[in-house]
Amino acid sequence: MDISVTVNGDPWLLSVEPNDVLLETLRSKVGVKSPKIGCERGDCGSCTVLLEGRTVRSCLVLSVEADGHEVTTIEGLDDDGLTSLQQFFVDLNSFQCGFCTPGIVLAAAELLEEKPNPTREDVQEAIGGNLCRCTGYAPIIEAVLAAANAAGRAAR
């Protein structure tokens, strides 16, 4: 069956099987590589993408469910380079291997969109479904809070 989906701002008409999951469709047919193949059960968060601005585990979403919708991966967060959130991840050494980073950044981006001035607990809850085995979560939380703080200063 054919689906029409917008991925990172670009329209795609894709032929998929009814049981194809969005993760594989994005990686094999669209060519984005940031959603990672991890547990394939929705537990690790490495396949996280934004579907209509909300985080979803793309390993659990059928491709046909994305028909007519907008999907954003880390590649589509900003056309001009790194977002301030991503830059804080770099500046504060908030990642090591990078396997979990796209999913965590997308979860944090969703949080900051909904709650521009989050508490530490808000950040912990927002990224709680994303497993990181390298850095621990302290530098990740600090990067999200720093991005929120910087955005708050810029808005004043």
C-alpha cells in the first residue's frame, strides 16, 4: 500500500506493507539513520522520533499510521545546523557513543516545546524512557536545563 508522509519537511510517497514499522521505513526507504534499531520492543527509546510533534517509539508504530502525518527525526530539528539544545549537548559533553542521543534530544525538544522552563524532575521524567549506558543522566539533564535557561534569557 502507498502512504504519504512528510519526513523532516520533505514529502514522501512510499510503498509499504501493512506490517512494516516506521523505524524500518525511515531507515531503509527514506534514508535517515538517527532512529536506531535497539530493543525493538519500545523499551530503550533509541528509535524515538516525533510524530506530529509528539515522541513515539518508531519500532512500535506501523508505517501506515504515519500516513498523512509529519515525522521529525534529529536530522530535521534545524535546517541551519545545530539547535541550541543540541549545542548544549556538545558544549556540556552530554553524550559519548551517540546511540541514544537522537532519541533523548527529541524527547527533550518535545519537553521544551511544551514546558519552556522545566524543573529537573520534568527533565528526568521526559527523558526517562530513553536508556543511556555511557554518560549517565547528569550531563544530559544539565544540557536540557541549560538550553531552557538560555532560551528564557533570550526571550526576555
